[in-house]
Amino acid sequence: MRREVKRSYNRDRVYKLAVDGRAEEQGYTIPEIAKFTGLHKETVRLILKQLEKEEYVVKDKLTKSPIFFHRGSLASVMESLV
């Protein structure tokens, strides 16, 4: 059964910057993503929170400030569409 993925331009950009912004598996932080996209930091945080809830990203448990994200268990679904 194929999982339906909610998509939007900003959501796709935030995802890519969070997981692979600097290099593969080295994403940017929320303030950096906000700066690059022109979105408010709270908007970026909410998008990432939703992506985390849907298991496309996961917070790096070793970092508290700044917070970094990695691919979640369902990232391959998102990757096939982005």
C-alpha cells in the first residue's frame, strides 16, 4: 500500500535543507533554514515537527542546541517525491 505524502514547495525545501543542506547527512539548523528560505523560524520548526511526527525526519538526540535532523524511517517515501 502506497503512503500518501503531504507535499508543498516549502515543506520539500525544509526537508532537503534539514537532512542534506551542507552535504549528505549534514543538514542545517532551524535558524539557518529560516534564513535560506525566508520563512519564519517558527514556521520551519512547525514543518520539521510535522515531518518528525510523520517519521520523515528524526531529531539528532546528541545535539540540543543547535538541533540537527536526520532521515527518519519513512524518508525513502519522501525522497522518491522530492
